[in-house]
Amino acid sequence: MSQSTDVMEKIVALCRRRGFIFGSSEIYGGIGGFWDYGPLGCELKRNIKEAWWSDMVRNPPIGPKGVEFQMVGVDCSIIMNPKVWEASGHVGGFSDPMRDCKECKLRYRSDYLIKIFLVQVDEIPKESTIHSALDKIAGKTAAVSLLVDAAPGTSAADHGPAIKRAMGARKVQIVTIPQSDMPPFSLIYWIIDGKNYFMPSQYVGTSMKDMLNCPNCGGELTDPRAFNLMFQTYVGALQEASNIAYLRPETAQGIFANFKNVMDSSRVKIPFGIAQMGKAFRNEINPRNYTFRSREFEQMEIEFFCKGDEFCKAGEVTPIEWWEFWRDVRINWYKSLGLKSEHLRPRNQTKEELAHYSKACTDIEYLFPFSDEPQELEGVAHRGTFDLTQHQTHSGKDMTYFDDETRERFTPTVIEPSAGADRFTLAVICEAYSYDESRASPEFMRFHPRLAPIKAAVFPLVAKDGLPEIAEPIYREIKKHFPAQYDAKQSIGKRYARMDEAGTPFCFTIDGQSKEDSTVTVRNRDDASQIRIDKSRCLEYLREQLRL
Ligand code: GAP
């Protein structure tokens, strides 16, 4: 098991044990791709959504060149008129190519099925560069090539069983060697039945003709078929084609469909944004990596409407400048809530990846412990005038904007920062997870104070001798202002451990000395240090330290 898989397993175990995340309907064996948030998890996710709404909608940042803009919110229905999804392109195009195994019936996204190959080498270096590793295999033929499922979020270690089967091996072990010219990436070697093999990090795409076998059982795969990701339902009593409707696969279209309503009712002026957060549903072929790729998830989306290049006067902020602005705002927002810069990567989509109408799109990616490569948290896309034009064509309603200063009428250009609330929650959990063997309670969650589900705990050292009488009023005062917990049971060490796992930044403990000099101890979650303060200062101390 690789170190990162091990970390992920510990995170998943802690999340379940402490009530952050449970599998949906677990008592019936669960259901793939659906998750429930427990008492701590729902507070955490709520804090995340509130931080987004507060920082992006209620108090949006100031734009380039000091331009202030309005941001308003909407909360639209999940089921909309199906024509919305025809106009947006989802009915025709929101599909993944899939291949099924004729033997074991597992289903794969064919664009994630990738051919890898292994080349035998004499020895495994301690450290290497990709160039020196490639030099060593130049001219050699591959010992084996096989098809593996390399969906985003899988790591090389996941290919072990497929390699074992393809090579008929008894023992297969992965060895990751630091890539000295490109930390923190590693080069992948395998020891297979005692022999060493190098696996070049460049995967090789497979073509339709290149029909390799199922990574799970070696069975024959079907040809790729298009599989629409929208969940279908029927509206009304009759299950007939005219009643088909869809659960929304994104919140964005509710915003576009209400563009005119918002303009007419709230007197917003370009540039302005409309935001929405809420549930979205996609029948993902392979939900995986905990909550990362779910079938039901929440999005936090902004559609930002600005003037297209042809309508910008000299000195006005152009669409590409707005796009750069949103990209930077969103990366900095993640950093401000505790994601480390070295775990975040803005990645510009390549020309091949870009939608035909999109001029630019940056994926803001995060290095989750379950993956060798950073994975998408949010996309910041320059969508041009595509969406409003589509809805104007399909609905026959005017979706243009009239600028009463310049007397010009135009279809606004759209910049779309589209984030996933559950993906960010998972990133926050992974970033917060800390393990320090020297502590009495080695596992603790270093949440940013703004996101921590519980901000403080109050403990009487023992539940007698007049200590609860001092502790209870302190707890009652704090909980009027911050989420707090009171706990008088079990040893003080166990109580600290519980709060460390919940990520509670401060614990106040009332002990024998409190009766003599009115002081209490404050324990800091991050370094387990303790100081004494006067009991009357608990709330004030918390306010100063949390700076909320
Ligand atoms: N309106 C644009 C749009 O929906 P997207 O890249 O498909 O773009 C935006 O989704 C964000 O929604 C992603 O960056 C991710 O955070 C989140 N997201 C998408 N699919 C998801 C899934 N299956 N599970 C969890 N989050 C998902």
C-alpha cells in the first residue's frame, strides 16, 4: 500500500468514526456515488458554503482597475423544463464514451482506459530524473503492455492487480522514486517476482482498433458507446416521452434561464454576476475517490456578465482581464481558507480540451492524497456569448442587454467560476488531517478557524467539587456566539483527543486552581500548548484568536 493510500484510508476512517461523512443508506449496503454528511461534516460544509456566499456574493471582491460590481444570488429548481437542457447542449452532448466488460460486466469510461507498458531494468535508482530513466530503457522493448483504468484520482498503485494478472505474476510491488527535477512528483518502478521494471509516466492513449482487455478480469470489452450522464425522471402521472424531465447536472443553467428576470427585477448593470449554490446530479459511470466524484453533489457557481471585446471602450476591463481576475480571486480564496500553495495548481485547459465556444479555461487543481496528480476543484471558464445565445435561439426570448449610457444592445460575454462544494470540503478535510506520533492523541484536524465545525469546548476537569458550576456559565456565554461543546465525561486526555479529531481550535478546562484564582487553562489544538487566563476572558480570548 502506498503512503498516500494509507493516509486516505486513515482520513476516511476518521471521517466515519467522528461523523463527518457516511455512505448513503449504509444500513442497506449503501449506494455507489452517494454520501451523507454527519453532525460534524454538515457544519463543516455549511461553513464552506457560507464563506463562499459571504466572500463572493454579499461582499464580492473589487474588480481590476478598481471596478466595483454587483453580485446577486438565485436559488432555482432542480427540475427545469427539459428544453433548457436541449438549449444548453446537455441532451445531445453531455455524455461519456463507455465500454463494458462482456465477462465481469464492469463499466469503464473509455477515455480513461489507458495503455501502460513496463520495461525491465537492472536496478531501481534511489533518485532520478525522467530523462535519465528514459535513457536507461531506450531501445528496449516493453515486457508487457496492458489496459488500465486511469480515471482522474486513480494512482499508479491502483494498477497493481491488473499488472499482476497480465504478467501472471505472484508478487507485485510498487516503488516510487523521487523525481529530482520535478518534486513532488515521483517516477514509478515495479518489483515483479523479484525483477525490476520501469513504468514511463507518459501513458499511451488507446485507439478504437487497439482493443486490449478488461483491467479487472482480462475479459473482452465492448466498443465505446455514448452514455448520457443526466438522471431522467417523469413529471406527472404518465411515464411517456412527452413527460421526460432531468435532474439538473449543473446549477449554471438556472442562472442563464433567469438572466432576464434578474435584469428586470434587480436593476443590475453590466458588469455584474449571478451566483447560485445547490445540488447537481450526474450519473457518473465510475464514481470514485470518496466524495470526489459523486452522483449527487453541490456546486457553487457564478455567471459573471461583462462586455465583449467589441463593446469595450479604451481602458475598460476586457473579458480576458475579467477571466484572469476571477482565476486569481478563486485561487487566493482557497489559500485564504487554508489550502497550501504547494498543493494548488492552476492548469490552463489545452485547445483540445476547450469547448468549441470557450476562449480560455483554467482548472484550479488540488493534490489530493489519493492521486499522483492534482485534480480539479473548480473551473474558471471564458464562455463567450454561447449560453445566452443558445437560450435566445431555443426560447425565442430576447437575452440581450441594453447599455443605456452607450445606447448599445449586445449579448453579454460570460466568465464562469464553477466550484464544487463537496470537492472543496474533501480538500479541506485532506489538508487539515495531521498525524503526530509524539502527541497523546496523534490524529488531529487542523481546520482553518473559519471552517472548523466546533470553535471551542469547555471541560470541567471532574464533574464534581464545584467545577461544573464554574464551567457551565462559561459554556453558555461562548455558545451564544460560537458553535461550542460542553463535555464532562471521561478522562481529560480522551476529551482533548475527541476535540482534536473534530478540529476544535481551543479547549477551556476548569480545574482545582480555577476555584482559587479564577483562572482556566486554554489548550491550543495545533501545538497542544496550554496557558492560563482569567475565566472572565474566555469569550474575548476566543474572539481575538479566531479573528472571526
Ligand atoms: N457549469 C460548469 C460545470 O458544471 P464542471 O467542470 O462540470 O463545470 C464544476 O463542474 C465543478 O463541479 C467541478 O470543478 C467540481 O468541483 C464539481 N463537480 C463536477 N462533477 C462532480 C462530481 N461528479 N462529484 C463532485 N463534484 C463534481
